[in-house]
Amino acid sequence: MASRTNLRSKNSRGSTDGDAESAAGRDVALIEARRSLRLLEAVAEDRTITQRSLAAKLGVALGLANLYLKRLARKGFIKCVNVQSNRLIYLITPKGISEKTRLTYEFMEYSLSLYKQTRRHLHGALQPQIRSGAKRAAIYGTGEAAELAYLSLKEHGIEPAAIFDGHGGGEFLGMSVRDIADHAQVDFDLLIVATLDDPQSEIDNLTSRGVLRHQLVTVRPIESEPQR
């Protein structure tokens, strides 16, 4: 198939300008592939779904959802059928089913590779901090990356001192989630920045709130830094 997206290639990042541009291109390709997969899944589940509902599922503008639908139709992955003068239904084609299966497999493969790299990086980042005497660690985030951070801490015999996010409320991993604005009320040596995206923006946010930079440990390398 022409112009197939290789999700695994996104895992290799370099430090030169050319590598940075290449990584940015792979990021865009990953977003495009994810949206295509979500559209194909939505059409396969409900052929009466509207463009407005699809846009809501993708979190994009209605016009962009329409653009994606047209692109998938051009590639032969879906068919648009007029059932009324102002009503369309979308049917996934055999070719579209094949593409959905391929994308699903590649995302599963990519996710497994990403999690292995994340766990390895976090293990390497925590070890020197613990050897230097760090004993209390908190986690900033409540998603999949935070679960990885929690497991890594447990492997080192450390129980999280707190779970933070941007607003607080609710529970995560059996602990109450606290607003990061209250970080000064919690005694911690390390704060794990639990995001699978490039963490630099979160680092900037946390340091602007008074968290010390040397206390921050990321679950993934910062893109300007070489991978371990």
C-alpha cells in the first residue's frame, strides 16, 4: 500500500535540526494515522453516525472531520451513500476493514515498544536519584504514563507520597488526586512528570509554580536530550 505509516519509526529521535524536523513529521503522521483509525472504528460501529458526532469523537472542527471523511472515501476505505436529499450514511468497505486491522496492529505494536522504552528510561532516571538519598516521590498526572510511574516506584520499593494533576479531585490508584497548586504542602524529594508527550511544557509549567527543576523526573526523555 502506498505511503504506509510506520509508527515504530517515531521511536528514534536525534539531536540535529534535520532529525528534529523528521521527528516532527513522524508526529504529524502519527496523529493522522490515529484519526484515520478512530474514524474507521466509528463508521464500522455506527453507519448512521453524523459528521458532527465524528468531529466530537476526534476533537476536531466539523470542517476537518469532513476533510478526513473525503480522504478516506478517496482511498476507498469508506463509501458515502445518500439515503435522503440531506442525509448521508457511511459504510466501511472491505479495503477499509483491512486498513483498520493494519492500523490497530501497528498501534498495539507501537504502544508496547513505547511502554518498554518509557519503563527503561524511568528506571535509569530514578536509580541515581535514589542512590543520592531520594526516598519520597510524587506523581504529576493520572493517565497511562502515571500508571507506569507508579509501577516503577513500586519496583524500587517506594510508595507515592501524593498524586497531583492540574485541578485536583477524584482518585487515582487508590489515592486522592491533589491540585498541583498545593505541592508545597506535601513533602517529596522527586516529582515524576507523567506524560508520554515531550515533557518540556509540563516542566516549564511546574517550575513556574515553584517546583524545583532538580526534583523533576520525566517518564520519557526530553526531545532536546539524547535518549539513554
